[in-house]
Amino acid sequence: MNEIILLVEDNPRDAALTLRAFKKSNIANEVVVVGDGVEALDYLFGTGLYTDRDLSIMPQMVLLDLNMPKMGGFEVLERIRGDERTRRLPVVVFTSSPAEEDMINSYKLGVNSFVRKPVNQDEFIEATKHVGLYWLLVNEVPQVR
């Protein structure tokens, strides 16, 4: 069984580019794509549309956008870090925000990595490949229970 990546991204173009980059990198993980912060928390905690989800299977990594409808990435990150079941889950903020304070706030809230999305499509795909390869193949994480 492949490990899961939770991609929290409201921009369909960025979600499609991320999936393409993973495919080009031969990252075979199942990618669950959710379009906002509320849906991300529903997935992680088995609520809303995901009440029947097996909560013993958690994502290997969360790739989190910051600026989303309904609930932004900072609030999602706070909730992830505030719950014993998810506090050690690797979270990578992947955002187009150029704001320095967004990076600072992300690290204050416990993000594992902060990556700015390049505007250029080829650079975007390359950056996504590097993020995926590092967090899925190189980095070692404890089992989330």
C-alpha cells in the first residue's frame, strides 16, 4: 500500500501541476486533493465527507497552501499541531505568498518546511519534484499514532 500525500490546494491549475510533477518524478504515492482548509481538517479528523475514512491511515505528508477559501492554511496548521493525533505529521507550506511574515508565522506554528511556488510553470514543476522527493524519500518521520 502506498503512503498518502494530502494536497491542500484551492487553485486547480496548481493542483494539476503538482500532480504532474509527482508523476514525472515517479512518486507513486496516492495523492488526496482537497480544495480548502475545512475539507483538509475533515479528511485528517474523519468528519464531514470523510466520516467513514480509516483514521489509522494518516498522510505521510501534507502539502499546504496558505491562502484558501473557508479556512486558511495558518488555521489548518494550528489545528494540526494542536491535536495529538496529527501534531508530528510533516507539513510543508507550499504557497505563492511573497510575504516574509507568512514564512515567519508558518515556522512559529510548527511547519516543517516553507516553499514559495515559482510563477514559471517549469520551475513550479521542478520545485514540486524536489519537495516531494525530499519529504517522501529522504526525510525520516516517526509513525503518527
